[in-house]
Amino acid sequence: MIKIAVLVSGSGSNLQALMDANLSGQIVGVISNKPDAYALERAAKANIPTAIIEHKQYPNREAFDDVMHQQLLAWDVDLVVLAGFMRILSAKFVNAWQGKMVNIHPSLLPHYKGMHTHQRVLNTGDTLHGCTVHYVTAELDAGQALTQGVLKVNLHDCVETLATRVHVLEHLIYPQAVEWICNGTIQHTQDGTVLYKGQALTAPIQFCKL
Ligand code: GRF
């Protein structure tokens, strides 16, 4: 059984969706860099071990990442799931978990990497928006996309409504992508190729809520 660690910084609604999903893998631990993250309460309620590793207590990014790495090794983790984890990770850490770490981002990557995605979608006047589950590589929000949730931007949408609507999609597509990794439907091969049902994945699997 695949052992999963979830890294969080905030509310943890994606963590909740993963815990509720009856995954064939096991969430063996939750790490937060913020001691007051509500996600920690959610994990505790589900009797999942937690670790608070405060980035402020370490002299640099590498030192902080190293402590997280040791905790992940102690839990014997196979898959790292970033769920609202608001720290940029060092190249050393990312390389150590290459092909074993996924993230969810609130945009249809490769569009709108980085922050304030909903506002940027509205500013541009895009008609489609959504979220993407992708493998994590050293370049921000640039690893191979696995799944996407797509929605139509309505005339009356604002940042808040888009954030809510995208979150609903996130809670659908993240557990699905993680389950596909747990049960081998998605595989990351030694040479970096991502397979979906044994075939090279050339575009993310899309779920639409138009
Ligand atoms: C989500 O919008 C996700 O796309 C982004 O951070 C947010 C986390 O929300 N990476 P939550 O803490 O899971 O509620």
C-alpha cells in the first residue's frame, strides 16, 4: 500500500477531500509549516500523525527542507501530496522526490503559474478556468499535468466566486489523481515518462463542469 504524506499551510480542504476519499493508499502523516493551520485539526480528528515544521526556525530553505525530508523518510513515505503548501521548495528537495510529489494549482496550467490566478483570469477575460494536478519539478508549476478540472467563467463571476467554484473542482480531481497513482493507473517511469493506463500521457485527463 502506497504511503502518502500531505503538506499543508492553511485550511486543508483538499486534505479533507483526500481523507474522505477512501484512497487505496494510506495517509501516514501531515506536515504543516504553520502551527495554526486548520488542516492540522482536520488531520488530528482523523487520527493522522502531524508534524509542525516552522520554516521561520531554520536559517535557510535548504535547512527547512532537510528537516521535512527526514520526517518523510521517518514515515517511510512513497508519495508527497502538496495541498495548499505555501513554500517554494529547494531544488535538492524537489529532486529527491521527483516523480513522487504532486501539487494542485488553481489554474489551467500552463496558463497562470504563480499567484492570484482568479484575478488574472478575470483581467484577461478568459471564458475557461479551473485547476491542475501536476508532478512537481524544480521549475514552479511546470511539471507534467495529470488531471484538470475545467469550468466556464460566468459573466457575474468575481475572485471569490471563482475561488469557491475552483475549490469544488479541486476536491473532485485531486483525490482522483492521487487514487490513480496509488492503484497504478498513473505511473511515473524511471526515464520520467508519465503513463496513464500503460500509455504515455500526452495531455491531462480533463473533468469539466461547464
Ligand atoms: C487551493 O486553492 C490549491 O489550489 C492551492 O492552495 C489552495 C489550498 O486550499 N495550491 P486548501 O487549504 O486545501 O483549502
